[in-house]
Amino acid sequence: MKILVIIPAFNEEGNLEKTIQDIREKAPGFDYVVINDCSTDGTLAMCRRHGFSYLNLPVNLGIGGAVQTGYRYAYYHGYDIAVQFDGDGQHSADYLPEMVGQMEKTNSDMVIGSRFITGEGFQSTALRRLGIQYFSFLIRILTGKKITDPTSGMRMINRKLMEKFTEEYPKDYPEPESVVTVLSERFQVTEIPVIMNERVEGNSSISIGNGIYYMVKVSFAMLIARMKR
């Protein structure tokens, strides 16, 4: 079984080396590819210097475009499973084999690593937790399913969803919207408990300043995604 770890990266020079080392040590049977989303720091130079496997985007596509690029690469190169894995050091490769086991055991199409099932590790800021709870509530209203961590960037999909996402994937803040789409089309989604770390270097793409825009835009996108199915 071929498995690809997709690492979207925008200005992750300070975190990327540790992220890849973690994957190599704890999930040695997994391939990986860095999607350099037109970074303005030394991310590309680092990939070249260390011989990392990477794709270099000539323009910034945002998180959705970068992840979709990875899904397309995985699908057209014959991978059976693809997993999004953030390049900011918040995720641990310890859980990658466990996610594969969960996918096989439950016959799931998507497995999400959730930091809120056990409540251990870095739980994000209070404001973000409130937003995550809101999206979780909205997903339950729209689909009838409970997803505890709908914004998690640690998610594994099978080849059926890979094929779907090569054609259509949300461009901005895609995680909650894609969950609604997948659940609305009767795909199976499960979660496993994971412990996440706090970002050490760099900045998140979501700030307090654009938080309101994020909430409103994603809410409308989720509603539209549900109405289309």
C-alpha cells in the first residue's frame, strides 16, 4: 500500500526540517512531498539544500490550492492513501500508522486527528476553540454527524476521496467545508485522538484581524456545500 504525506508549506523555513525528520523517524514506510506555496522566506532553498521531496508552486494558491496540488500528485502517481500534515510542527508522525489502522478497521474514507477527544496537548487559543466549537455545531446541524475537530489539518483520505478532491476542493480555509461535502455525500468520516504541539516559529494564516471574515466565509461555504448535495 502506497501512502503519501502531503505537507503544505508557506514560509515554514523554521519548522520544516523537524517536521520531515519526525516523519522519517516515526513513519518510515510513508512517502512525503512538500508543497511550497510560493514562500517568500528560505523554504524553497531549504528543500533544495536538504534534498527534500517537494513541488514548487510559482504563485501562492493558499492552503486549499496547495493541498489539492498534493492530492492530485498522490492520485496520478498511484497512491492508495494521502494524508495532509501541516509543516508548522504542530502534528506528530506518531499517529500516522494509527490513522491507517483506523481507516482499515472502520472502512473510513477520511480519518481526522482530533485534539479535543481527550483534551490533551495544545488546545489552541480560547477564541479559536470557540470558533471550532461553532463549526462542529454547524456540521452537526447540516449533516447530523459529530466532528469534534473540523479545522484539524491532520487528515487522511483514501483513493476515492483523492479522485474527488482532484476535481473539486475548497480554496480558502478548506477543512470544515470539505467535511460537510464528504459527509453530505455519504462518505465515512472518523476521528482518532491526537496530541498536538504549539507552533514554535512563524505565524498562522488565520489572525484575529481576519477571524470574522473566516467565520462568515466558511459558514456560507458550508451551507452552500450542503445545499449542492
